[in-house]
Amino acid sequence: MSLVRLNIKGISYSQTQNGAYALILNEVDGDRKLPIVIGAFEAQSIAIALEKEIRPPRPLTHDLFKNFADRFDIIVKQVIIHKLVDGVFYSSLICERDRIEEIIDARTSDAIALALRFQAPIFTYKNILDKAGIYLKVNPNKEDEEQDSILVDDLIAEEIETGAVEQDGFIDKSLEELHTLLEDAVNNEDYEKAAKIRDEISKR
């Protein structure tokens, strides 16, 4: 079976499962998206790995794993999402130490959080993408290609910027105040708040 490489498109709050998030993976050489429901902790860990401005004062669990692996010369070469059963994705870490390759079973959310830290590529099999991949597009019947290519996850990001941030009262703050609040949130390990402040700063 042929492998298809995936990139991380973004993370959004899941509208269907309370307290869960939707991780959107994008087919590298195509238009399909692979949405995966993950928990809040894993979403936070992935978001921190993606966001260079937020540096936790202490290592998170996935950072600890990375530090441990580095100390013992273990490399995560790639992540493969290899199975889909009843809506649950199963993944493997392809690791190497002393030129010996090992395959380790992992939850997909953990595997992706580690792939980011090791800068390892993420793959899935073509049959899984054929089964679970979707085209996230708005107004698919319109002739205008630019209108046709608007992605739903872009709209979700816009909703987060205009909705969640405003209700937290950040919209009235100056940029200097926002940067101070961002630093305080990171120091207090309130990464959800930090992400909202970062979004408000980026919007401006």
C-alpha cells in the first residue's frame, strides 16, 4: 500500500465533542483533509510545538520524551497513521537507535505531537485517506475557483479570532498590554489563554 504524506493544517475546537479538538491534517500533494478528534492536553501540546512564540517554563510530557530520546540517541524517523477502526485512528512511531529500527505503537495525537518535536514526517496509507479524507470547501458549486477554494478551517480560525477573543476582553487592550498578558499566561502555564492572546496580536 502506498503512503501519502500529510502536513498539519490547523487545530480547532470540536463542535461535536465537548472538551475535544479537531486536528486537521492536509494531504501534501492533494486537496483532501484528514480531521482527527484529539483531547485538550494533546491539542495544547501540538499547538505549543507549532507556535514558536510560546515557550513553556517547564517541559511538557512530549518535551520530556524528546529530551529523554535525545539523551539516549533515539530518533523518531517518521509517524505512520496505519489503521482506522470505528472512527479511531491508530499510529506507529518509526524509531531508530544504533541503526536498529523499531516500531512503537502510539495514539495518533501523541505521535503527531512527537513528530513535530523531532521534525519527523507524518504519513498515512492511501486507503485510509480514501476512506476518511474529506474536501473542506465552501460553495462547491460556484464557478469562481477562488471562492471555491475557501477552506472551512480558515473560517473556523476567523471565528476563533472574532468570537472567543472578544468575549475574553482582550479587544480593548493595547499591543503592549497584550504582550505583557501573553508573557504572564505562559509563565502561569495557561496556554489556552496564551493562544487566544496570540491570536489577537496576530489579528492586529
